[in-house]
Amino acid sequence: MSKPNQTLGEFIIENQTAFKYTSGELSRLLNSIRLAAKVVNHEVNKAGLVDIIGNAGETNIQGEDQQKLDVYANDKFIQTLTKRNIVCGIASEEEDDFIAINSQDENNQNKYVVLIDPLDGSSNIDVNVSVGTIFSIYRRVTPIGTPVKIEDFLQKGSAQVAAGYVVYGTSTMLVYTTGHGVNGFTLNPAIGSYYLSHPDMKFPEDGNIYSVNEGNYSHFPIGIKKYIKYCQEEEGDRPYTSRYIGSLVSDFHRNMIKGGIYMYPKSSKNPNGKLRLLYECNPMAFLAEQANGKASDGYTRIMDIEPSELHERAPFICGSKNMVEKAEEFMRNADSEF
Ligand code: AHG
Ligand code: MN
Ligand code: MN
């Protein structure tokens, strides 16, 4: 399927027929994300040069300060997807409620909704560390040509049609899946094209990297504490290496390439962890499973969780299959939760 020097645009068109609903609508949607990501990339790269860093003075629904680039990225993705009339609805980390697009227009025959974390890892911007964008795509469940409803967004991860991320790192990459494996494209900034650089990405079954914010250790469940001790033990291929960037996208990307596990577990302070189910955990879980990895909340498959709120959080343990299964084993076998 993959050819040398293939661009993302060519790849999307050529693989359109492998997709069961081949109206071209999903291809147009992926193309819009590719375009918006280029614009955001340009702005992210300038973050150290212009006075764009810092709080925009607003607080999002989770009560967190918004960085200016969060707002910028949010606007760019929403504008691109709205102006080109590509989708029927958008939900974003930075918007309290979902956005219905042309909802009065019976001619809006678009089938897809997008959920997005426009800028992930935004606390890393002002220190020149990689950030990302995460997206998740579903077919609407309410009738086409009517305004979208909350149930179009509150779907289980297993219903995702496509998902992916952009990592604005040492190079900018777009990595996505439509349920036929995971492919990674690297942006050539001189030309403005993304080239297929990482065809058919797979998590190694085992790994030796664990990624967790150990500052929260004392609040973690017993099972996670024991698993962290297991990672640090001198035995066989252990101790593992600890690597934590604090940008989910970058931590996930590294672990997928090298083999590793990312954990943002529940804690006695935050019973559902920190990450958002619909636009952080589910898309990453879809990518992980498509790349032979695994994603769990410690007990349950992430993509089997029935969502009840747009901005709900879920504990997230994701990465190389054998590592995630080992962490789940520690969770199952713990005498008590905390
Ligand atoms: P966002 O910037 O979209 O709010 O997401 C930040 C997330 C995630 O990217 C990262 O892994 C995690 O928060 C880091 O949290 P801690 O600083 O608590 O470790
Ligand atoms: Mn995020
Ligand atoms: Mn964000």
C-alpha cells in the first residue's frame, strides 16, 4: 500500500477505497486536518519569537488557564472544518459545549463529527518542548440533515472511524489510523508536504520505558505503586527507563516507536485521573490497538467505556501490550484500591 516518497495527500486518496463508506467525505476531512495542522505548526514554531505565549486570560471548562496557542489552535481547527463545510459537529477541549455546524441547513449532508484536543501538552510551549494535536472522528448517530445532538459525540471509542495526532517536535509528524493500521507522515517544512516516513507503525510487544508523573506517587492506587516498583526492580530486563515529557502525544509517540507504557492513573485526589476520555484517551487507544498495543483504565478496555459527559476524564494506561497487561495484573491483584 505504501510507496516511496508518497505524500499524505496521495496516500489519503489511494487508500480511500479501502474504507467502507467511500464517499470521499472522510478524505476531505483528513485533508482539512492536515491543512489546519500546517498552519498551527507554523505558529507553534514561532512561539519563542513572538509574544504569543502566556495565558489568554481565560479559563476552560476544566478550570485550567488557557495558553494563547491553545486558543489559536482551537480557532484554526474549528475555522478550517467549519468554513469548508466538512463536518456536522465539533467538540473541543477548549469549548464548553459542542458546536453544531450549519445545523439549520437541511442541505448539510455531512456525516462526521470531530472531537479534538487542539493543543496537547500546552504547559510545554514556553520551554520549547514538543506539543501536539489529538483528533477523533465518528459517524453521527442522529439523522443526516438535522442538527447534531450530544449523543453524536458520546459514543464509545470502539465506534471511532478515524483518529490521529500531530506532534510538533524536532520534526512535525501527522500519525493517523482509519482502522487499517497506523501510518506516520513527516512534514517537509520547505515544501509544505507531509511524506510517508513511518508506514505501518507498531508498538513492540515488550518495552523498557515507563512514563508516569511520579510526583503523584503517594496518591496512586496500590496496584500502580507496586507496578512502578516492579519497573524499578533489578531483575531480568529491568529496571526499565523512566521517561516523562508531560505531553501525552510525545510520550505516546516515543513509546510506540521504542516500546513502553504511559500511565495517568486514578489517584486519591483525582478518582478519574486527568486525561479526557473523548479527545485524549479514546483516539490514543484506537491508535494503540491499531499498532498492536493496548489501552486500559487499569481494569477495562478504554474503547469499551460508555461516555456520559463531553469533558469526562478517565484513568489511562497505554502502550506495549505485555507491559499494559502486567500493570493490569498488579491492579487486579491489589488487596485494596488505595
Ligand atoms: P493539555 O495540555 O491538553 O491540557 O494536556 C496535558 C495532559 C497531557 O498531555 C500530559 O500527559 C498530562 O496532561 C500531563 O499532566 P501532569 O502535568 O499532571 O503530569
Ligand atoms: Mn491534552
Ligand atoms: Mn489541550
